Amino acid sequence: MTALSDNRGVAWIRSLCFHVVSTLTTCAFVLLYPFILAPRRVVWSILSAWVAIQVFWLRWVAGIGYRVEGVENLPDGPCILASRHESMWETMVLPMRLGNPAVFLKEEILRYPIAGPVARKLGYIGVNRDGDLAAAKRSFDLAKEAVAEGRSVLIFPSGTRDPAYRTRVQTGVAVLYRQLGVPCVPIVLNSGDFWVRHSWLRLPGTIEVELRPAIPAGLRTREFMERLEAALTMPGDQPSTSAAMPSVASPSSLGISDKSERE
């Protein structure tokens, strides 16, 4: 899964055109902002329309399409959708394709002028990355409420788009898995090959998304972490850097014990 070769100059022009039409589309949708007062389903419909138009521009202007495989691996009920995080593409498209899950995102996004109120309206869940245990517990409580409503939750286990951490699974994911008691569906993709980090260029090609077999609920923490990390690994990945990476929480820090780990 690699980006298709294309003349750099053509890619530059196509990327510029994409950003122009994308920005104009966003400005037009901002006029609909008063609908933030409408029910959640109305706000979701508007956001889905915006994403669909962005996907259209990506396909026909920037030359970036996508393909999803493995949808048969989704369980009948709510689950944890644990996706690799390579670009902003998956934060836009995966919620639309996967039935409006409650998305875990950086807490500061909830304070953005427009995106913040929209995210809160949709029941998205902020992640405090400063080690605040009270904030972490609130996040997990919101995830429980979402699952109780029949919604899945979408989380990015690495917590960053940095390629050095793409296969890292933060311990907070294990806490979520234990507290929710639902299966976890790993998702791999290659969006970073086309929506390049720290670049405004959009390189033509096809983003491939694969939903891998679900990890059943109820596994021991260590086994779950190992299986999820293995499922999120793709050919060519380098081992995650040993540099310290902040984690939302750990089972022990939240007072959650795993009795089976001591057996």
C-alpha cells in the first residue's frame, strides 16, 4: 500500500485546487452553524454532508480515493473501534463510514470556536493528556454512556500521528477495554501515504482501510494489549520508539485490578 507515482508539479496544482474548493465548501457550511441548536441527528446529517463533499473533492480534484474491507468483522452490537492514526483523513471519514461512533479526541478540540461545539453536540469525548485522573474517569464514564446507548466508540490507540508511534498502544486503551466489556475491532489504513504529515500536498492514490477480526471482550490486559498491537502492525512498520509517550491512564492508576493477571 504505497502512494501512486505522479508528477510533483501536477500534484502541487491538484493539491492547491483541492484546498481552494475545500475551504470554500467549509465557508458555505459555516452558514449552517445556527443548526447547532438542532437535535443531534440534524447536526450529524449536516456534518456527514460536509464530509461527503470533502471526500468528493479529494477523489476528483486531488485524486485520492479510498476502499474499505473487512466490514463483516464488525460485531452486531457496540464495540471499540481502535484505528491507526496517520492523518486527519480518518478523523473525518471513519465516523461517517462506521455509523457515528463516539470519537475520542484531544480535549482542547472541544474548546475550538466551531469544531468544539459540534464535537460536544455529537457526544465526542475529550482526552486529557496531562495525566489528570479525574478527567480520565470522566472520559471513561462518557464512553460507558455511549455504549449503553448502543453506540460504538472510536479511539486512536497511539494518541498521535507521529510515524514513530503508529504501532504503540497506550495503556488507557486497556482501561477502556476492561471498563466497557465489549469487543475491540482493530483498523489499519495507509492514509499517511497520501495525506502526508506536516505537508499541504495531497498525493493521488487509494487509501486502503481494513477492519481486522474483532478481539473478543474479557481477555487479560496483557493479552489484549499484545493482540491489539499486533493487529495494528503493517508490513514495513518500524518498532515503536522507546521514547516516553504520555498515556491517558493505566488500570492501576484508576484503581482497576485485573485478577486474571495474577492467576
